[in-house]
Amino acid sequence: LKPTVIIIGRPNVGKSTLFNRLVGKKLALVDDQPGVTRDRRMGDAELAGMEFTVVDTAGWEDDDKDSLPGRMRAQTEVSLEGADAALFVIDARAGITPLDEEIARWLRTVEVPVVLVANKAEGKAGDAGLLESYALGLGDPAPVSAEHGEGIADLFEGLWPHI
Ligand code: GDP
Ligand code: MG
């Protein structure tokens, strides 16, 4: 059985773009509008010869941006239960939001290993957000650009001990 890696994060941080990047195909719908990932999507990924299943989540996307609704959280909790690792994605350009902090607070209580991924880190626009994300208490962030395919080695460095 392949290890399972679940992608978590608030809307619009680039979860589906990262999913597509890892899977190498356009399986997840990417859109400027939050809320386009209506269901969980799974795909096969391979990095440095390690194969794993990657899961893109709808997570909190259908709900009020400022709250952490129980129903969606419960759904993600169920997905997380069977996972070997979670990729928690933040938007380095937008910086850390209250919802990021709320998700991080919850992720610090789960047993599944969490790899913090600071997406949209291409160029300098993500530098401040990347630094801010250390304060989430989830270890060193891996700076990546899912869109440009940068930083996947950093992401893998965080991920490989768990898969
Ligand atoms: P999701 O809601 O978390 O699944 O986010 P999406 O993958 O749908 O992406 C949301 C928006 O962020 C889209 O406009 C993407 O093109 C954009 N995006 C995703 N990854 C990157 C990145 O690495 N850099 C930049 N600048 N934009 C990105
Ligand atoms: Mg999505």
C-alpha cells in the first residue's frame, strides 16, 4: 500500500495547483475563485523514486472565511486519519491569516506529521510571508512555487522521513 499525503489549507493558497504539480497532470480544477474544489481528489505522485497517493481537499472552501466550520473540519479530520503525512499550504504572498493560524492550531494537536509549505514563494514577494510562517509552530516552511515548479526538493526534504 502506498503512503497517503493529504494537502490542507485555506482557500486560494494553491492546494490544487500543488496537487497538479505533484501528480503531473491537470486532475484538480484550479481557479482564482475560492471554492472550486468541491470534493476530494486523489492522484498518484512520485518524487525521487518514492511513490505516494496525494489527496487534494476541499477543506474549508465552502464556508465563511473567518470561521472553522465543524462540518468541513470533521471531513478533513476523517481524511487526515488515514494519512501518513499532511502538507499544510499557506500563501507566502498573502502572509499568515487568522484562518491559517486556526488551522495550524488544530494541526499542532494531530498525530499525523505536518509539512509546512509556503507556496507562491517565487520572486521576492513571498519573503515576508515565508518568515511569518515560522511562527505557526509547525517547523521550517518549505518555500515552493507550485505554479512554476520551484522548491519541490525542499518540500520533499520535509516529506520523505514520513513516507
Ligand atoms: P486552492 O483553492 O488552494 O486549491 O488554490 P488553487 O490551486 O486553485 O490556486 C489559487 C490561485 O493561486 C490560482 O490563481 C493559482 O494560479 C494561484 N497560484 C497557485 N500556485 C501559485 C504559485 O506558486 N505562485 C503564484 N503566484 N500563484 C499561484
Ligand atoms: Mg482547490
